[in-house]
Amino acid sequence: MIRFEDRDGFQAALATLPGNDATAIDAAAARQASLTKPAGSLGRLEEIALFMAGWQSREYPRADRIRAAIFAGNHGVSARGVSAFPASVTAQMVANFQSGGAAINALAGACGADLVIVPLSLEQPTADICEAPAMTEAECLESLNAGAAVVPEDCDLLFAGEMGIANTTPAAALCLHAFGGEAQDWTGRGTGIDEVALARKTEAVRVALALHASHCTDAFETLRRLGGREIAAMAGAILAARMMRVPVLLDGFICGAAIAPLARDNPAITQHCLAAHCSAEAGHARLLEKLGLNPLLHLGMRLGEGSGAAVAAQLIRSALAAHAHMATFAQAAVAGAL
């Protein structure tokens, strides 16, 4: 299991990311070229097969062991009226996850994922990012390691999701710091707030950046000051997956925002990631562009919970099934390439 001993250990891991296996990619590409179909006719499914081969070091990559990890945390900034729901809903939804009644339970079951729910000190919201750093250094490190701990050694594919009332506010702040622009560029309606609440939310993002930006000197400090426990946990899980060379499906806006500070420090962090979908949340399309990721799906989703990634996981399975089980030209006695 991966564990970050301290801030320096986290930053050192981010600075020394392992790459994929070019030999496995070449072997998988040679198999693709031999299958009974015109070259490139399966489009992105072929690209997915090669992507998975490279990170799993297998000519025949697998998606038998999928881990879905949903992290939950509460945010002090919610007291500013930036969400349509009170912070108490976070714990209520966690209970729903744990009893099997949420969308992610149904969708994780449909894609065959092993679902784990990780509530993070729900009784203790982070500090209001408009007034203070969200977390202490110890709290941030604990959250990063809570994320890293969910990635099993035998994992074929990881996706992370989140639950945290008001967490699109720190997510917008993280994106603004990482990629610039104006607060309104990254701030959306989240759970469906009205114009008045949207104005409060945008101002909260602006105030948070004014307070913290000069202190956000690396990814750890940015997550600590502007993030939240579940956001840091997703970042920890995604970095741990990279260290273990486990491919990752990124869910929506908040999941992408979790690695925005990491990408600012080392853009290569996205190389083991596929963007599951482009959500309806304002700023997500812009974020994916900044991260250099082309989403697999456009379904107008904006639920969070890892729901978009669970749907996209079925595309991964389809891509790998075609790669592994189609006949070659020689096996099918088809003369020549199509």
C-alpha cells in the first residue's frame, strides 16, 4: 500500500511519476492490426485498449477488478449559502450509499466495480476557505493517505467519486488557482442554486484566492488551503494509482479539480487517466481542455458520486472484450487486411 509520510514525500512522488510500458503497447497494437476489422474502425475503443495495455503491461489488458472509491467530506464554506442543500445532507447521503440506495450503488453494480465508501470526519467540517486554510497540514496528509489506502495491489482500474455539500466551491477555487481566469469562469450552479446564491459562491471563490494564492506554492499546500478532505483523498488515490501504474477513470468536475494542483506542478499526472465524461457543471469542459483530456461521454450528467465514471467503465469493458475476443485474420481464414 502506498503511504505519503509527509508533505515532502507527497511532492517527491508527484515529481517522479512512472511511465507506461511501450513494449506492451506495441504488442497490443500489433494484435489490433491483426483483428478482423478495418484499421481504426472501432475508433476510441482501440485507443482505450492500447491505453490499458500500456499501464497494465499486458498485451491483453483486463477490467476484472475495478475499484470504485467514494469519499465524503464537509466544508466550512457551506455556511455562506453557496449550496442549495445544508451540510447535513452529506452524512444523509453517505448513509444512503452504505445502505445501497444511491445512483452509484446501482451503477457500480452494473459495471462490476467493488465499491468502497470513505466518510472523512463529517462531524468536523473544514475551515471556511474565505477565512483560513481548509485543513491543517496533518489533516491534509491524513486525507491524502485515506485516498491512497483504497487502491488495492491487484487493481485493474480505479475510479473515485465524492460527496460533499458545497464542494464545487473549493473545486472552482482550485481550478482558478491552477489555470487562471476569473472566478466566474469556474463557478457554476452545483446542486442547482439561484442567481443570488451563485453570486455569493463566485465571491467566495474570489475571496479565497485573494487570501491564499500567494501561499499556494505547491500541490500539497494548494490542496490544504483551498481543497477539502474528500478532494484531497481523491488526489491521494489518483497519485497512488500512478505510483502503482493503475489506470484511472476521472469522474466529473470535482474529481478533475482534485488533480488540478497536481497538474500545475507536473502535467504528466494525467497520462494514466481517462476522462469518463464531460458533465453539465460550468467549468468542466474548460477544465478537461486544460488537463488535455478528451472525455469518453457527453451525457449531461452532474451528479458526482463517481456516477459518470461508472457508466464509462462499461466502455472500458467493451473495448477490452473486443481486443481480447475478436478473431484475427488468420484465425478466421479471412484473406488479407480489410
